[in-house]
Amino acid sequence: MLATLLLGGCTPEAVAPTPIPVPPVPDGAWFASDEEALAAAHKTYTAYLAAADRAADGAIEARAAYQALSIGELHRQVVEVAELYDSEGWTSIGRLTHDSMAIQTFGFVQPGEHEIRTLVCLDVSETDVLDSTGASVVEPDRVLRLPLQVVFQQSNQKGPILLSESKVWSGKNFC
């Protein structure tokens, strides 16, 4: 499902990153280092991709678990892609992976809200999207390793870290 979201035009044009001023994290709040923030982002993104793989068969429980890992505009896009899959009779096969994740920024962005901005390489080389006859609906010359800017948010220090953005990086391809 995520492969089509990213490759099928849900982010129609590459988006330039928007740097945000991030105040220092107050004492005792959130992550103490880039390494801690990166580990949390990596764990969350790995779970997100695994949930996307499980949701690909259209099972309601798996789809709901996948959708629960996103918020905001990304969540709306995930729901729209699921509806598109249903209306077109598509299924996704294979496994999404990622590597080369790096922190851009992390920290407090407003009262009660924290954010991690990352750059990550999404690998879709082991995936395909099939129509109801079993024929592939993806372009044969698609990009197999996508440079993305992925943003994670947490509403409070005890709440889950959720994905809020996933956009193709418009700068130099770091994948």
C-alpha cells in the first residue's frame, strides 16, 4: 500500500524540505541525543513498513493497525490509498525496507508536541502492486530506492511516536 502511496502520485511533486526552528529540549524531556531520537524513529518506521506489508491483503484489522501509526495529512493519504486499492481491486505483494536513516532535527515544537525529522531511503525493489488479474500496475522503470523526508510526532512523552509526513526529498538523491 505504501509503495503506491509514494510511487503512485500521492505526493505529486517533490517537496523541498522546510527547516523548522526547534528550541532546545527542556531538561528531562524526550530524547537526550540524536542517537536516542534516531533509534526511536528507526523502530517506529520499521514497524510502520511491516504494518504496511501486512495491510496489503486488505484485512480490516491489519489495515486499521497500519493506519493507526500515522496522523494528519499522511494519515489521510494512507486512507485514500486504501480506498483506491479497494476500488481498483489492487493488492500489494512483497516487503518494504529502509536504510540510511539520518536525523535532520528533533525536539520540542510547541507545548506538548515533539517532532523528529529524518531523511531515509525507502527500498521498494521487493514489492509490486497487482490488479485483479495478477498483472503489475507499477511502471517497469520506477525508482526502486526513494529518498524521503519522514517526520514523526509525539503528543506527549508517554504517547506513541506516529508518522505525520513522508515526502520525496527534492535535494540531492542520498540513496
